[in-house]
Amino acid sequence: MELKPPRPLLGLTAEAPAPPCALRRHFTASAFVVEAGRVLLLLHARKGLWLPPGGHVEADESPDRAACREVREETGLDVVIVSARVPSRLPHAAPRPEACLEVPVGPDHTHIDLVYFARPRRGSDTAGLKPNGEADALHWWSSVELQGQAATGDATMERGSLPPEIGTLALRALARLDGQVR
């Protein structure tokens, strides 16, 4: 009996690659960093919105490590991801994202953002942070500030606005991590 080569999946071969997708999707990772009852957000220079530090996951990089790298690049702060590792009994289990957001960034471009919760690494200076060129400002938000912004915010997303889903996740990070012993 002669073995036949496997049939190409979906009719695609090296000679006939897949047609380009109309929608580009990129994986990104971000981290809500919590310290002393406050959460760190940055005023994104291009978007003009208060967002957590984050950015693209690079080739051969895990999303949780990308989140840590992006926090360091954008704020100068070294962090540790504290999101649960699932399943916890496995020594090399990766941290589970706290949320996954699909963020349209253009008519044919979407970011799939894996969101983590983090704390500054022990001994890190949280007072002397300076934004890089991607952020106009950094601010440690309290729950009172977040709740006040949510109460007065509007849907127009003017410069300096806090998107509602970001406020909700920041409050969730504070509720989960505030008061926990490191």
C-alpha cells in the first residue's frame, strides 16, 4: 500500500500561501501596578487617555514577561506579576491574565490585550518614576480618585480621560491587592 502525502490544510501550500487577512490582530500585554493603596497609570502621549503601562508582545516572549518589560520601559519601574498561576500545582505554570481586552486601534487593526496585576519589585523606587516618550505623565491613582473620575467621566474620551473599563480594572486590582502582604 502506497502512502500518500497529507492533503494541504485548507488548500494552502507553500506555493499558495494564505491570502492576507483584512483585519490585523496583534497581541499586547499590560499591567496594573499596585502599591500602598494606589495604582499606577500613564497618560498615553498619542491617545491622550489614562492607561496602564503596556505594549506589544515580542516574538518568543511570554505575555507576562512582555507586561513586565513594558512597565520597565515606560516607567522605569521593575515589577513582579502577582496574577494567579493556573494550575498552581505545576512549577512552570504561567500567570493567568486578569482580563483579555479586544482594543480597536484602527479600521483594520486590533490589539488583543492580556491584562495582569503586578507589584513593584522589592526595593524599587516608586517615587522617582519618569515617563518615557510614550507617556506625557505618570500618576499613582487612589480608589477615591478612580471612583471620582468614573462618576464625572463622559463617553467622549477627551484628552486626559480615564476609559471606564480601565477604571473598573484599576479598582479591581486595588481591591484584590491592597492590604495584601508581599
